[in-house]
Amino acid sequence: MAENIFRIFYHVLSLNFLCLKLYISVSLFFNLLLSCGAQMSLPNSTFQVGVVLDLDSLVGRIGLSCLTMSRSDFYSVHSNYTTRLVLNVTDSKGQIIDAAASALTLLKDVEVNAIIGPQKSGHTNFVIGLGDRAHVPIISFSATSPLHPQTPYFVQTALRDDAQVGAIASLVRDFGWSQIVIIYEDSDYGNGIVPYLSNAFQDVNVRVSYRSIIPLSATDEFLLQELYKMKTMQTRVFVVHISSSIASRLFPKAKEAGMMNEGYAWIVTSGLMDLLYSMDSHVVDTMQGVLGVKPLIPRSRKLRSFANRWKQKFLKDNPSIFQAELSLVGLWAYDTLWALAMAAERVKFTEPNSSQNTSAINSLNLFTPAMSQTGPKLLKELSEITFQGLSGTFSLVNGQVEPSSFQILNVVGSGEREVGIWTPSGGISSKGNINVTNSSKKSLRGIIWPGESTVLPRGWEVPASGKKLIIGVPAESGFTEYLKVERDPQTNASKVSGYYIDVFNSVMAALPFAVTPVYVPFEKPDGSSAGSYDDLAYQKYDAVVGDITITANRSKYVDFTLPFAEGGVNSIVPITYDDPNDNWIFLKPLTKELWLTAIALFVLTGVALWILEHRFNNAFRGPPSQNAGMIFYFPFMSLVFAQSE
């Protein structure tokens, strides 16, 4: 009986437990259904973003592909976000007018909350003005010029060109080069870095001997003519800041002009180094031995994974391109959209977005976009965002990314290889050690210079048609060991020699640049002096070498070096004797005055000795004649006999 009751109780309890599980499952299902219904009834807010790029260029295509992949990756990771960026892509076709028109259309018709672009530095200035008026952030991941207007609504997520001048100046200084030539294109991109480069070189006592400006429309003939002009100069170190399109024509012409041989040094900036892979192989062959700098990107598993995915997608979307590598611009584009998506979620965009300024409703309303209410909030959130992106730590300071370290690269073979790292705090090293203070010669790995040379170029050569240094030489007779002017009777050419000339030639040889002196004697056709030293100082010479007195009047017109030899004239005259065989000739130097002085000293010595001894010594007592004899005897005895009691 008890067993039956227990069995019935067990079945009832099991049935109740099954009903409870069914109730919980049904409740969870309906809750999930209601939750999904609520989410479907509240769609994600759209955040309109304009994109202005040159879609015919490689940089534009890379940037757009990275933007779209960044958007997809971001919302796959943050699927719970309630905002969604909508990219409105426009093509600027590489023209300033089209870029400005595209930006104006996006601001007025689409009422975008932000604009990514434009692509080129020269297109940015006008678009910045539109964004500033509409209070819409203009975010550029590819315009690197530092000369853009500093307005609050311009955000530069690309590293500015002036961030690399410290690395370039350190290279030039540590290699011991005293002069360089800057080659840059005549555009906003090219002109922007020049003032910063000049200041950086001035800080390390490096002189910019020449600036070569390359027009965007430069022909091959112009490039070759400019290269030959620079070849006639003595400087052999060139810092190049040009676009890849001009570089693809400049370096083959430099090879043709014989300027990619041993003794030359070329340094290119990061913009060109970043697109080295996109150049034709024959162009890269002409760039062998070139040094370059590029921002240092920390390696990570996420970066490697994205690079592989991007390459597959990019080559699939662009079948006309057979080789592609992920560039810095692509990484900056990826991080830019990631940061913008984070800022948009923080803003929590709600309608309405913009309001028309009533004061702007006039005949020029066509060019006056509406003023955004979301822009200031979005700008504030962007400035506060910090995260670890593909290109490194993303953080904005005054609308710009912070400077980073740079790789020092060497073009070898079909690509580049790292030979060192430059950091703002530690300078140049081979492994990024910020405590390294050695020069680049020791701290960098082996560099292959142009001409497949491993010898460091000295940075200058004697130019074939360089200006000569005219050195005036006074024509004077006398001490020919110091300065001697000879004239060849057949060729009538002058030959200058002597101690002064040797010293001057040694000084010229120690200079870190080439100078060829030409000595011009200051003389008449008959060989006599052409005038006084005052007349010599007033002639048109670059310098004068000779024994010239420093006077106040001459110092008004010329500069004098410090004297390197004592002035005055000394002579050695031989002494002649009447009878050189005289046996008493050794007494000739002893004059009468010397004999009298010696006798007086003998007498004084004897008197002093007698005064001290006669009170205690009986030998010094006696008649005056005996005392006088002792006074003369003892001084003489001290010279002849050994000292004793």
C-alpha cells in the first residue's frame, strides 16, 4: 500500500515538473518574440556620411575598399549599436571643381553629418570652408599637407608630412652631409613640407643649396634639363617629395643622366615610399639604393588577417589590377571610419539634423549649406575617442593624429627592406632602441647605395663646370720659402708655392664640400708688384693668401683670419775671428766686466767666511797679512779642492 502511494506521488511530481518546464519554455519564447518585435518596430538610426574620392586613382580605390570593409567589420562586432553609417560616395575625378561640387551637393541635398575626404591636399581647402560654414566635420585620411587652414571642423586622420622632417634631418646629420638639394612638386602637397624641411635642416646645421620645383605638367625634357643642372652642382644628396606619377618619370631620367651611380644619395618621403609597390618594375629598378622613411605600423594578428582579406576583395573588385598591397592610406581610412562609427553611436543622432540660417537666404543661397546641429556634438565625440586601430593608437590632438615613429627603408631588388627606426625621443637605431645615441653609420643595418655601392657617399663632388675660387697672391721677393711665384716662360702660366700655399691647400682639403682654388698673382707683366697691399685688398678676389698686415682701414673692406705664424724677421749672422787658431780663443767670451765681477764675488765670499769663523777658529786669527791671505785662499780652495773639514 505504501509503495503504491509513493509511486502515485512520484508520477504526480514528475508531471508537475514537466508542466513547469513547458511553462518556462513558452514564456521564454514569447519574451524573445516580443523582444524581436520591439527591435523590428524600432529600426536603427541612419547616419549619413559623404565620401569624396578620386575613384579613378589607386589611392581612391584603396581608400573606398577599406572604408566599406571597416563599416562591415565594425557592425559585425557591434551588432547591438542603434546607429548605422550610410556612405554616400561621390567621384571627384581628380578635379578641384568636382570635389567642391560633390561636397556642396552632399551638404545641401543629402544633409550629411560628416564628409570623408577629399582625397588630395589641393582639393581640401575649399571643402574645408564649406564644412566650417555648415558645422559639418571634414575628415581626411589622405591629405597630408600641413598648410591646410586650421579650422575646428577639419579633422586630419592622416599623419601630416611635417612629422617626418625630424627623421630625414637626423639621417642627413648623422651621415655627415653638410648640404642637400630639395626636389618637390609645385602643388599644395609638395609646397607644404618645404618650410618644415628647411627649418629642420637649419637646426642640424645643414644647408639647402638648391630647391628644384617640378611643375605638375613637367615634360621629360624639362626633367632631364633640371637633372643635368643639378649634376653640375657639387651637392650629391637629394631629398625628394613628389607624387608617384612624377617619380615614375623622374628616376628613370636620373638614371639616364648618370645620377643613380656611386657617390649619389637619394632620400624620398613617406608618401612616395608608401606607393613603391604600385610603380612599374622598371621604375623600381632605377630607384635601387634610394633611402626612404615611412610611419612605423605595429604588427598584429588583426592587421595580417585584414591585409589578406582586403587583398582578395580588392583584386576581385578591380580585375584590371594584378598586384596590390595594403598602404598606409588604406589603414588610415579603416581607422577613420571605425572612429566615426563610434562617435556616431555616442551622439545618438536624432532628427532634425540641420536648420537653415535665415540670414543666409539670399541670392547666394545656392552655395550656402544648411547648418548642422549634429556636427558640433560629433566633433566633440571624435576628439575624445581613443582605440587601438590597424595603424596604431588612434587619438586626436587638436584635430590631428599624434606623430609616430618612422621606419628607415632601403630600396633593394623589387621592394624595400628596413634598415633602421627613428623615434622622436631616441633618434635613429637599428632595432628601435630609444637609448641608442650612435650615429647612423654605426646604428643602421647595411645600406646598399646607388650604383650597388656599400660605401657611404660623402655628399659632394667637384663639379665639372663649377665656379672657381679666385685667390689673390702678392708678388714679392725675399723669403720664397713662405711664398714663391714662378712664371713659365713658354706658357706664361703662373705657379705658386710655399708654406702659405701649403697651409691654405690643407684648409681647403678639410672642407666638407668641393672648392677649386685658382691662384692669381698680383703683379705686372714684368713680374713686379701691381701695387701696394692696400691696392691688393681692394681687388675683386674671393680671398688673398700671403703675409698681409691687419689694419683698421683694410678691415672695413675684407675679413682677416687669425694669424697662423708669428710676425717679424729674425736673422742668424756668423761670427768671424782674426786668428781662429789662437789657443786662448776660449777666453774671448769672458769680458773685463765679467772678470771684475768674479773677483769681487771671491773677495766677498772670503770676507763673509772670515767674519763667521774668526771668533771660533784659531786659523782665522793672527796678523792682518795672515787674515788677508785666508780671505783670498779659502774661496779659491772651494773651487779647486773637494769639500772637507
